[in-house]
Amino acid sequence: MAALDSLLLRGFFAKWSYRCGLHGKLGVTTHEVHLAKGNPLPAPLVLAFASDFHAGPATHPDVFASLVDHLMGQPPDVLLLGGDYVSCDAQYLDVLCDGLSRCKPLLGKYAVLGNHDLWTDAERITGLLATAGVAVLVNRNLSLPFPFDCVSICGIDDPWTGSADAGKAFEDARPIRIFLTHSPDGLLLLDKERFDLGFAGHTHGGQIALRDGTPILSAGGPLSRIYTRGRFEIAGNGPLIVSRGIGCSHVPIRINSDPELVMCTLHP
């Protein structure tokens, strides 16, 4: 990671890439999810999901400013974050936390950690996110405030780098369960646990892809090669929505895989 930081001249190439339009343009993807009849959800619930920020030498900070502008302009009820907040060094998180502090959804901000966070300093990252008002879920769940206390956000540790435990993540969860995992490979660890709606990142949608969205190089993990981007119906569960992410990893370039903020409305 230190070598990569030096190779990218601590952000010099990212600055050039961003000015040339090679970070892509942040877009908002919307989804509507209808729960089965008989659920206790009192009203539609709007969730925003963003992942794979990679604050560091490969991502220009203005990308985060654009994300915050979207979130402030159309505030969700809940903000969900899918991990990989930094690349190379945890100190880079400061530029992202300032914007996250200004986002104040009524029902809270919830996050899981990604492999890059665990490769750097997970404890420091968790503390900085907490200072920004973000609850980090490592194999645990939290219920939303009243009147949406029938909904639990269930987050697991990174499926490969961490020590993911779905049983703990879903223990005593409320009737409506939102599954938060950094990687789609978290599905492999569910065992008998079920969810009504899931969110994942990690794949970047390939980050560099063909015009039809096919990744040139796929992210690690068997399901990350299958669920690369978009919405997937999971048998016995609700849909899994996989985001293309926000920042750039390793190289400061996105091609045919623009950064993405997901906005999802959960309906009774």
C-alpha cells in the first residue's frame, strides 16, 4: 500500500485524471422494492447506499463533494455505507468524514468495513466514522428509530479479509431485515439467515469495463464475478443491489463504469 501511494505521487495522477474526466460522472440509480403483504412497515422508507470511496492517492476529493451535494439535495431517511473508505492509509479518511458529518438523515447512518479498511487501520477508521455520526456494524444489527423500529440493519464483517459471522449479524433482528455486506460474497455466509433487501459493493462494476458493462478485470471472490453491478433477485430473500462504488482503486481511472449513488425506496 505504501508503494502504491508513492507510485501515484500521493494523488498527483488522480488530480490529472479527474480534470480530464477520467473519474467518470457520478450518477444516481433508483430502485423500488415492494415487501410481501403483511409486513409491519408503516410507510415508504428511502435508503441511500454508497460504497468503495477509496479516499487516497487514486481518487480526487471532489468526487466526495459531488456525492454529498446529491445527499444534501435529496436527503434519504437512512444512509448506508458499504466499506473501502480509504486506500493506502487511514489518514485519507479525513476528507470524506467532513462531508459525511454534514449529511444528517432522520433515521441514521450505518456502515460496514471493507477489505481495504482492514488492510490499513480498521480501529481508526471505525473511530473516525463514529465521530461523523456513522454506526459501524461488524457482525451486529441495529434497529431504526420509531416508527421504523420494525427494520433492522444487519451488517457483517468483510467476507474474506475479516471474520464475518452472519448468525451474530442477524441475531434478534426485527421482522424487516436489510443486509449490508461489503462484497456480494457475503451471500455465501448467510446459511439460514434471510433478508428483505441487501446491499453490496466491492466490485466497482469492473471500474474499467467494455461498453456493455462487462468488466475487463473482475473483483476477487466468486460471487463478485457474477454480481458485478445492478439488481439481482436472490432466491428465498429479497433483491441484492450491487453498487459500482464512488472512488477509484489502484488506478485513478473509470471507463464505462461511472461512480454511483443508489437510492432505494422500500414500500409496505
